[in-house]
Amino acid sequence: MSAGERRPRRARHGSGIRAGFSWLWILLGLVYFFLPLIATFLFSLRGKKGVLSFVAYQHVFADPQFLRTFGFSLEMAILTVIVGLALIVPTAIWIYLKLPKAKSVIEFFTLLPFVIPPIILAFGLIRTYSRPPFAIVSSPILLVAGYVIISFPYIYKSVDAGLRAMDLRGLTEAAQSLGAGWLTLFFKVIIPNLKTALLSALFLTLAIVIGELTLAVLLAWPAFGPYMALMGRNLAYEPAALAILSFGMTWGAIGLIQAISRGKPGEGSNLGGTH
Amino acid sequence: MAFLELREVVKNFGRNTVVRGLSLSVEKGEFLSFLGGSGCGKTTTLRMIAGFETPSAGSINLDGRDLSRIPPNHRNLGMVFQNYALFPNMTVARNIAFGLKIAGQRGDAISKRVEEMLELIHMGEFAQRYPHQLSGGQQQRVALARALARKPAALLLDEPLSALDAKIRVRLRDDIRAIQQALGITTIYVTHDQEEALSISDRVAVMREGRIEQIGAPFEIYNSPGTPYVATFIGTLNVLSAIVKDAAKGLMLVEGQEIGAGKPIEAGTGGELRLSLRPEALSAGSAGPNLLRGRVENVKFLGSIVRSLVRVGTQLVSMDGFSDPRLAPPRVGEELTLSFAPEACMVAKPEAAPLAETVDDEESGEA
């Protein structure tokens, strides 16, 4: 008897039980995911003894260090996005159109930031760039360069998914046959059709860079990651409040991508990941 | 010099030679189709004309200018693709206006031209739709309008109908031909569908292994195929083995039954021959000068046509007859006499026949 014959009978037999099991697993998953979140949230509300209050959040916002470090990290993140997209988008398009064989090489490179720990990257950067001819270890350029490397896989994967979702070669040739040069092609055809992919690259990079710890600590910058770590070591309720805040911001960003990409022609939900 | 002229064009991809010394002249206003199976070089040739591929050797001239150093965006050729390739971020109107904007036309001139083009494809009310809100046939019509908006020197179509279903395919192909004739635009059309090529073109170039096997009017290609390949590729063909009885008188024997070609045969008496017959050139009856007796083995009802498979000795012959409600179709097992005119005989020597597998009507569309 083949599997194909067996399946319908089993489905008939236990469809109710199976549906029940599915819901049980979903429920367990939701509990696993939300329980710590709820616990953290409740904990963050206990800044004042005996009552639930937002006093921990008030402390967070009242601390000038919070805004200063967050602002610095946001600035670095935006620079990272600009540099990263400027480097990666044209490269990815070029590879798609002219060098499809290089795709596997790039795929390999995208794994490197995961394989090589940031601490190695940081020491490598410090060793290489703290002496002439590139003594730029005290410049934020080096930090941004490191962040570009860390966020490269996320940017590339987003752009890759976006390019895969559109018929890049067809659109390129159609535009060329209508007289378009490379600039028109790039800005009028490719970029508008990559909008969702670029947004997902943007928000992923923001999320990664704003919370980044290792590079910021080793290169000695007053960033948000080290600030959070410091808070976590010294205070009880405020780190919980910070965690909830950053979680909220991340979800807000994802919601924003969804809202912007909804109903856009030809670019459904190609958010990062595989498609 | 002809309007579009290809001279000894060669294209290699690495060690693969895809187009082997192809020469071709196309007159202004002509509709020419490249017809052939996959890998025959038809699309590559079109892409070389468009500028998306560079010829490895040879030259392409359009209206007296050498195209080889001109990039695709300066050739002023309209191109229509198999998968439409409309810009998904733009409305129908903006898709059509795209080329006009690049050409630097003024706003009111652009909107006037867009309106004209929408009228040409009968899609005026769809101007503000996005491509994903249109059916495949509508998208391809928009792609056609977009390609024609700039008044290109020539129109290139790369299998534009093969992603559509049968009914729309036939309608759109008639539309394409009507628009082409109305505008008088020189058109090169690539297809693997022989019915499409034969019904739409002024001339058809049958391609095989990077060369043009035969070029001519559809009627000519179908009725006097120049090579055995063309004979088998176009339409359905019965290929029978025959023995020469009298070369001078054009007589031969098929399964012992005498057949006359009506003209001398270039072969020695007693030698072997291939006799090719179109199924529709055969009819049931004992009137004609050429008769083949056999037994009906199978009857296929194809709508307007009834195809009977008749065994003549050891060989099988297809005969097509119109479905006539007044006549009973042949019955399986029945004795049947096939009759045909001497002009229907296409004779070739067996050794000169690198025949393609006999292609059936229904199957040739999938190559």
C-alpha cells in the first residue's frame, strides 16, 4: 500500500484530533514566545514598590545618556544603510545581469559575518587601521565600515529576494529597447520595483546596528548597545523597560514595512528571507 | 540594399555555435517570421538584431546603417517579449509613455500619443490600471502599444503569444497582423508554432541548427518544401518508402501498388525512394490516377477534420478528411482506397533525407 492511499483514510479518522493537536502546538508556541515578554513587561512596571507604574520608563527617558547613545547609534545605523545600499544594490544588479556565476561566491561571502565572530572582526579592524597608512581607528568611519560588514548579509539577502521576485533581465531589456540608458533603468525601473526589499534591508540594518555591542565596545564608542549592557549590570527595572521599548520599536518597523508594501503591484511579501 | 540586412552572421556562446553564417534581407513593411524548434538560433538572431547579443562575426544593417556598434537603447527598435516585461510599478498609460519620455517629447504630445496607442489596442478604459490587474492577453497588447509608441524603425517580437491560451493566441495574432499592416511597420516575429508563422507572415524563414533552411511565402513553404526537414517540420507528412519502376515516366511502386509522380524521377530504376504525401492531399475513393489500397486501423476525430490511419501493406498512411455530417466517417477495420493527384507526390532519395522525426500537428507546438 502506498502512502498516497493511506493518507485520506487517516485524515478521515483523526481530522478532529489532528486539528486539536495543531491548535495545541500553536498555543504552546505562543506561550513560549509571549510569556517571557509579558513577564518582562510586568517586571518593568514594578519600579515602585507595591503598585504597577511606568516609573522605570520615566527613568529611562529622563536619562540623558539614553537619548544621546540612541541618537549616536541611529546616526551610525543610517550611515551604514546608506553606504551598504550604495555598495550592495548596484553590485547585486550587476551580478544578476552580467555575472550570474558570481552569485554563489557572494552567497559564500554572506555567510562570513556569521562564521567570523564580531570580536575577531573588531580586533582585525583595530590591528589593521591603527597604524599608517590607515590610522583611522578613532574615526567613526571604521565603525560604519564594520557595521556594513555585519549588516551585509541582511542587505544582500533582502535585495536578492527583491531581484528574484522581479523579471530583472526582461525589464532591463524592455527599458533598453525603449531607449533607456543605465541611469534611467536604475532609478525609474529597478529601484521602484525594489522598494519593499530596500525597506526590509533598511529596517533590518537599523535593528542590528542600534543594538550592536561588540564593535561599539571594542572601538570605544558611546553607542546604545553598550549603554543597554551597562544598565543591565547596574539597574533592575530600567533594562526591562528598555527591552520592551526596543521590542516595540522593532515591531513598529516591521509593521511599517508591511503597511508600505501592502497592495503594491508585483511585490507582495518579499520581506528578506527566501521567496 | 534591403531595409534590414543580415550578412553571414555568426554567434558563438563559448564553444557552442548557435547561429552559423546567416544571411537575410527584409524589405520595408514586410512581416517575416523565424520558425524553428528550440535551439535553432531563431531567438538569438532576433536578439542580435535588437542588440542584446553581439554577433561573433558578420554584419547587421538597418536602413543603411551598420548596427554593430550601436547599443540597444539607440537602435530605435520596438521589442515585445514572451513574458510581457511590463514595468510593474507603472500604470498602463505610464508604461506606454515610458519610451516617449526618454525621447524627450513634451507632456501633451505624450498624452496624445498614449491615447492613440490605447485606441489602437482597444484598451482606452484601462489606462490607469497596473499590469498585475490585467490578463495575459491584455498585458501583451499593452506591451505591443509600448513598443510601437515611439514609432520604431522595426518591430521585433520574441514568441509573444506562447504564454497565452489557445483562443486568445489566435485572436491576438490576428490583431498583431492587422496593426502591423495598418502601420506598415517592418516586423520580425519569432515562433516555434508553424500555424502561427504560416497564418501571420508575408514570408517565413524555417530555421535549423543556426541556418535558414528555407525562406519563402507561407504557401510556398507548405506546398513546396525545399528540403526534407522543412517538409517534415511543417504540417503532418506521410513518408513512405517506394521503389522506382520507371524513372523516366515517374513511376514507382509502394507496397507493390503503382504510383505516378507525373514527372521524371532522378533515380535509377529499381532504386529506393522516399515518397512524401500530405494527409490532406489524400481522399477516399477510386477515382484518382494514383490509388493505394489498405485497411483502416484507427480513426481520430479532430473537430473539423477526421484523421484516418490506413495500413497499406507494412506502412501506415494518414488521411485527413473534413468532418461532413452527411458522410459517415471511415470505420476501423474497413477496406479503404486512398486516391491522390500526381502533384501531391514529394519524392526524395532516401540517402538525401536527414529527416526530422515526423512531427504531428499537435506536438510541433511544444518544441
